[in-house]
Amino acid sequence: QVQLAESGGGLVQAGGSLRLSCSVSLSTFFSAQSLGWYRRAPGNEREFVARMSATGTTDYEDAVQGRFTISRDNATRTLYLHLNSLKPEDKAVYYCNEWPQPNENWGQGTQVSVSP
């Protein structure tokens, strides 16, 4: 059973940057899967943010296009999300999981907060 562990969140001012990391426990899973980042803002459903295929194809939700960048390091089984030009509306708990169909093994997520 694969385990996912997110880290790197924090409190930043609007316009600031963060780098989120997602550590994946199984190398065979990591190298073969399309993986994505999702987020859940207070009072909202969890939503898609960005995804990267095993071959490097990327896709982004419209609201983060041009500001966020997804990347992966197969050697360390780590998925990254670089968040730039952060806005208060980016405040949420961020999660990683499979894409397009997340599995039920969600990690604890990492909190991103953005002050005006």
C-alpha cells in the first residue's frame, strides 16, 4: 500500500513563494503513475491543481497556470509543486495523489496560508 507524505507548507505574504514536496513510499508506483496535486480550501471540496505524467506531460488548473510549476524527481520518489506569486485565495491544504483517479490513501496534506 503506497504512502504519501506532503510537506513544505507555511504562511507567506501575497506575492511570495513556497515549494511543496510529496514523498512517495513505493518506487514502482512512483515511476509508473501520473501524479497530481490537489487542494482543499476552507468550506470547499478538494480540487485538482496540477498533474504530471510519468513521461513529463503537465497540466494545470486555470487559476494557477503560469504561477505554479509541478515537477518530479524519480531518484528520490518526490513530487514537487513550486508556488509563485501566491494569492490569498491559494490558501488551502495541499495534497498529492494519483491522477486522474486519486486513490483512497490520502496523506495528511500540508497547509498553505497567504496573508494579504
